[in-house]
Amino acid sequence: MGREIEITEKNFEQEVLKSDIPVLVDFWATWCGPCRMVAPVVEEISEEYSGKVKVGKLNIDDNPSIASKYKVMSIPTLMLFKGGAVVDHLIGAQSKVQIKAMIDKA
């Protein structure tokens, strides 16, 4: 894993909601094929945006309350948080170009 951090119910508030830089959260699960397809792209983004955007992975099976709170119905779902709020999101396996466009827009 690159510079991604594991997001859990214990550290979500500190790592995501209280972050002073935008946070891209990858909602995923081990059994999800498309999640494995998008994982290398998310890892590349974590390295390219190092210091500008924090990238975290949240396993929905291990952290169901957060997935439920943000109404994550299908995975992979990528949510971009800024100032403690969701500013944008993408659902499904996305290309690097699409993910970068979402981040750059914010």
C-alpha cells in the first residue's frame, strides 16, 4: 500500500472530518472485484497528491456505521471530504482521469 491510511470508526473523525486538507475515502470490501480494480489507481493518486490530499481506505464490512451514515449503497464508492463535509463522490470503478478531475475541481 502506498501512502493510503486505513480509515476506521475509531479514527474517522480525526483523520477525515478534522483533516486540514481534503480527504479521498475509498469505501471498499475484500469480496468486491471492482474495488480491487480501482485500488492501484487510488494508490497512484495517494502518491501523486501526497501532502495535498489525504487518501484513506474504509472497509465497509469492518465499519458499517460509517458506510450507513454516508448512504454507501454500492462499492467502490469514492468520497471527497473537505472541511468535514462530502464535497463530491464517484460510484463504481473509475478511471484515474475521472478521480483526478473530481479532486482538482475541489
